[in-house]
Amino acid sequence: MTNKNLEKVAGNGLLNRRHLLGMGLGGAGMAVANTVLGADSGPLQIPYWSRQPGPGASPFGDRSRYAPQLERMSGSPNPTYPGGGASRSPLQHLQGTITPNALHFERHHAGIPDIDPAQHKLVINGLVRQPLVFSYEDLLRYTMVSRIYFLECSGNSGAVLRRDTPDPNGTAQSLHGLVSCAEWTGIPLSTLLDEAGVLPEANWIAAVGADAASMGRSVPLAKAMDDSMLALFQNGEPVMPGQGYPMRLFNPGWEGNTSVKWLTQIKLTNGPVHFRDETSKYTDTLPDRSSLQFTFPMGVKSLITSPSGQMSLNQRGIYRVTGLAWSGSGSIRRVEVSADGGRSWADALIDSERHEKALTRFSIPWEWNGGSAILQSRATDSAGNVQPTRQSILDERGNIATYHFHGIQSWSVNNAGEVRDAHA
Amino acid sequence: MPMLKRIASITALLTVAATSFLASSQETVRLGTPISESQLANFDLIAQPNGNGLPAGSGTARQGKAVYDARCAACHAANGEGISAATIIVGGDMQSEGEPLRTVGSYWPEASTVFDFVRRAMPADAPKSLSDDEVYQVVAYVLFLNGIIGEDQELNASTLPRVEMPNADGFIDQSAIH
């Protein structure tokens, strides 16, 4: 099966990424006879759907009934935490970089409020020359910008650090599904803060949501005046209720919880408020028992989404190894892939645009010879940050707290072709 | 403003706009409606470590026991020991062997955080249903259960910010790292 024309670029079957660019994958990878398309199946016929008109246009689109009925994965309700919890995006079944709105991950602290935008208010007060209140209708008249950004819960992937042994049932979705990416459209926050007139002594903002928990987070004024936005639209439609309808704060690249949903108040302050969700939660206790607080940019990270946990390789041959990379500190400069547990690495092809603070798609051809393998990916961002190994993070900060984990994910492949979570 | 200086400042603004990541606000509408802080007295619930935003009212732990038993104990149990890992609010020691139990008493750095969170988010099934006095009382009771204040120590807008939390110095601010 091995085609000598395919250039091996790293151990255990990794092939030059140029082979994904139409340079000779076909001859080798597809050599095994396909029973559906093969010569033995007789002459091809025009299918029945080409012989009758289908239904016409509809007000709201639906998926093909033959397409995978992709769903988010959510935990079971907790009676002591009504409305709390999370749902995770099915990363292993998505391609490209944009997460469909209905599949964008969620994390709620007191459920989704049922907000009538006609009654919703956004207040800016505190250390400003003139406190202001805005209606939804007012805000729709402002100049807006559109940017593609990832959003990641800082608790994403924490189980990978927490667990002493790999998760035998782990998938890309269950382990890493608290990250998504969308085009967000809204008003630069600086526009609204300038209108209220920030006083010189203000150096943080306190953002509060209109959910039952009135979830609040403090954000340094410098970020608020840089690229933070009041997001009103998500992939072209009003932000979903689970994402903060009618409006949310969006802090590009920063831990998701700071992008307060259902935003109803911004208070200019001197110093952070020390809300519960920036003290008790979203802080990382180190082995010496001090705790890191206000860890904002999400670290450079990547993940192979296919093949990934619970998938099976059904035959030897060439596979497209693909995944996602992102960084809260810039764009993705490089992604490397290893098939031998990190002993050797090969550069992957970057398939998508390399937007700042956005999911970026990579891929590389890999020839599975039927033996065991450990697949890994390692991202480098435009600031030069390199994704660390799980072990190096464990050595550095232990696992008392598991927020902000961005270590390398390992997937093992056994000689039966079964793909599982692994620690390597 | 003299014309030349004005042109210079407009040029400066345009330069900032061109190099800034997001669009300049110079060409947008100004539609915010002025409102006074007094009109926000029932709306702005933010309580800060320096006491800014704490409302009038007061309470002691002795007063708070009844409120706690009625409104909090179902989830946090009779003495704050909780009914699950996530509902434990009493005990713990950051310097203990093994993984430290992190609670209001052992972990939270500011007393204002307890007040702010209880006032806005608790009880979880009926947030914002406690009066300001009841919030002071319950916060006093939780701090008393943690051995941080006395049973008859009154919490109010001036005493609460002075409560010394055991782990107040346990945090390292990472916000300067971008």
C-alpha cells in the first residue's frame, strides 16, 4: 500500500503537508476498493431525487435528515445550582473554524434569562463624567464592527489536567468542547465609554449581567478601551439567548467568563471589584497555595479533532489529520503534528485564515500502518508562545486548580484502530 | 481652537483611528440618556472591597441564624458543611496537607465578595429576595461559622470592609500580563 512517492516528514507515518495540496494522495490513500463505488456495483443510474421536484423554500432552514444530527453535550441538572452548568460543542464533527450558533458552547451561572429587548437597559456609571442608560433600539443605531473571534471557557480541558489517568470515554467534545468561534458584530466598547466620559481615576470596569446571578466580572480599562466590544450579533443574527441576548460584553482572546452575557451594567471603578467569579472561581491555586487571579488571555492551544477520542480507523492507509489551534495573544503562526508521542514533529498545513484570536484549522496527511501511534499537535502563536506539554504544566502549577489549561492533547491509536484519550 | 491646531488634533485623531484595532468613535451617534446615580440606587448592586456600594442596614450572626436556617441550610447544611463539594462554605485551611479545602473562610480574599455575591445571587432558587439587613445578617453568620467574626459583631457598610479574611494575601494579580 505504501507509495514511495509520498514524502515522510516525521516518524510513524506523517507525510509532507503538500500531499494535501493535490500532489498525489489519490494513488495511495484510496487504493483499497470501495464496495459502493467499485467497478463490481454495475452501471451508475440517475437517482430518484433527480426525477421529481423537492419541497420549495422555507422560512427557517433545517439540516438534512441524512446529515449527522449534531448536538451539544450538557451535564445533568443540579438542584443546588438551578440553571447552572455548561454545554459543549461537538468539535470532532465540525470542519472549518466557525461554530454554528446553535452549537456554540454555553456556560451559565443561573440559567438563561428571558429578556425582552424593549425593556432591557445598559447602564454605564461609576467614575464617569455623566452616567448614561442605553436602550437596545439606541444601540442598534451605532457604528458597528465585525470580527471573527474564538471564545473559550477557562475551565475548558481542565479534566485533562485533573485526571491522573486518561479518560477512557473522552472525546474532543467532552474534554475540550468549551471553545467555539463566531463572527461577532457590535459596538466598540470604547465608543460607549467615551460617550460617558471616563474619569482619570478609573482603571477597571465592572461588568454585570441581567441573569438571576447578576454575574459580574472586572476587566482592566485598558482592555475595555482596546478591542472589547458590546456584541449584538453572532454570525449575522442576534446573539443567541444562551450567548447573552440581547447583548453581551466580548473580550477577544480572554477567558470566556469575562465576556459577560446579558450585559446590563458597566461601572467604571478604581481597582477590581473582586466578584465571586474572579476570586472563589476562575482562580488557580498553585502548589505553594498562593493563587493566580485575573489570568486573562487564554494560552496558545491546539487540538486534533480527527482522528480523536472514540473514533475508529477502519482500514490502513492515509488519513487527513485535522484540528484547531488558537491563542488569546494573537494569531497562529505554526502548528506541528506528531504521530509518535512527541519524539518527532512535522509542520501541518494551515487550512483557514489566520485571524487574530480566532480558531484556525490545520491538517496533515498521515499514513496509518496498522500499528500503535500517539497523535499530538503543538501550536505556536504570533507572539512566539509555544503550546506546552501537559506534564510541564503539571510540574509547574500542579492540579489543585485546573482553569486555563492549554497543554498538548494526546490521542492514542491502538493496532485495532481505536482512538482514545492518552497522557503522553 | 485656532484652525491650525484644530487640524493638527483632527489629524492626530484620524491617525489614532487608522492605527487602532477598532473603529474610532468620532463619527458615531451619541444616544445615551443621562441618568443620575441616585436613580440607580436599586439597580447598582456592586459592593467593592473599600465599602463603596454597600447599602444601609446591618446585621449580626446571632440575627443571621434564623435567616440562614430558613433560606440557606437546604443546600449549605446546618453549619455550612454543605451537601456536596460545591456547597461547602465553612472550614478548610490553605496550608493543609493534600488538596486544600477552599471555602468562604479559607479562600475568599474579601468580605465584600461574600456580601456582593449573597446579595445578587443567593439563595440560588430566589436570588435578590433577601433584604439588605438579611444579607448583612447571613454574611455575618457565615463569617461567624468560619471563626472570622464574633457572634454579636455587627456588620454594616463601615465595619464589613474592615473584616480581615484569612486568605486576603493569598492571591497574585496576573492582570498586567497580556
